[in-house]
Amino acid sequence: MRVPAAFSTAVRPVLSGPVQPAEWLGASPSALYLITRSGAVLAIVTHDAVRLPCAMVLGRTAAELPLTELSPDPAQRLAVAASVGAGRIEWTGPTGVVTVVGVREWAPSVVAVGTSLPSALAALSTAVAGHDIGVEAYRVARLADAGNEAAQFAAAADLLGRGPGLTPSGDDVVAGFLLGARAFGHAAPGGAAAVRELAAGATTALSAQLLRHAVLGECVAQAAAVAAVLIGRRAPDDAVDQLLAVGHTSGAALAAGLLCAAALSVPAAVGGAG
């Protein structure tokens, strides 16, 4: 079965490079996750799924093509290798060989840069206060209060890997913090250093990959949209609601991280972030 896909420019080097083996990290009806021998993580997602910066996006929805029907049986997943390279991802699925071919590129969303607006921060703080962010409030507050590089490093390190799932909530908070720091023009050397030095061993491979994207300002479109609202580059419309709808706690945790970054210059704006 040949399936065309649009691939992120972030995965172009590994996708277009030499063929190498890859192992399965997880599967759901809307997303498949693999890691190559070189350590690159790629996601294959349906058109209606959240578009991760490291994704190949198919033209069909999860209802039209449930990806669990293409992936190996869970009990056999560890034994069924995939390959990545030469413009494609390939493996043997339940009904034969599946080849996902990159046919066009797209660029991951990147946060815009500007000055945060107190009114927009207050509105986001109020919205986040009603949601579970999946990690203890005092840990988030520690990141918001981190006033120097060492404190940032310690607070970020404490959050890495906390929470269940392929993207633990603590990681999402740190990712939001890094994205917000970039969006608001702040330096976050401690947070970035924690990701570079610790993420690979402290959390899941997928989450570590997304944290590395966050260091570069790359993220899901929903997070970029809210960052744009916070600096007045976009009307609020439904951007916050769309971010908070991402995952079980991921969207709220990303939003909390954005508020932590805003606290570097506007402490009063994060009163409800936990």
C-alpha cells in the first residue's frame, strides 16, 4: 500500500537521507510514531490530527484511514522493524508492505516575536485556571519564579518526564516556557540547557524531540496561534480554546508554560497558571 504524505521540513534530512532502520514508539488511529537508529523521531499523522513539527501528514482523516490498521499488531511491534530514508517510511503491516512517501513539504509553525500584552496574559491565565495541567502547581510556579539560569535549569529539570504518556505534562510546560521566552524576547538559557543536557534521558523519545523543536521556537500551530494572541499579532477568536483542546493535558500545560515565560517580565499575569 502506497500512501502519499506531506512532510515537515524538520524531518527532511532524515527522510531524504540513506535508508536506516527504525523502531516503533507508539500507535493510535490518528498517529504513528517511530525512532530511527540515528535517534530521529518521526510521526505519521492523519489530516485531522495535531500537526507535530516532526510529522508526515496524510491526506485522509482517522475515520477514513485508521492508522492502527496499518501498523503492526501491538504484540509484534517490537519485532517488526520499519525503514526510513530515500524519501519514504516503509514497514510490513497486517495486510502487506506499507510505504509512506513524502510528496511535498510544509514548514512547522514558529512563534512570532513581540511584547506580551497584560490583558491577553490575564485572559489566558483565567482560561488555564479551569483546566488540569497534569503536574503539581508548585512545580510550575517554580519555573515561573526562576530568575536566573541556574534556577531555570533546576525548575525545568524537575518538570522533565513528569506525567504519563508519550508527551508528559511536565515536558509540555517546559516546551511552552521555551516557546514563550522566544516569543516575548526573553533569554531562557537554563531551560534550553536542561533540554539539551537532560531530556534524552529524562523523558520519552517523542517528547524529547518536541522539546528540541521548542528550543528553536517550533511547535504545533495551536501553540503558535496563542503566542501570537499574547503579543497582539492575532485576534483572540478561538485560539485559546483550540490550544486547550490539544490532548488530555498537553494544551493546558503548554499554555501554563507560556504564562511562566511571561512571568519573567510580567509577574502578576500568571496568578492562575497553576
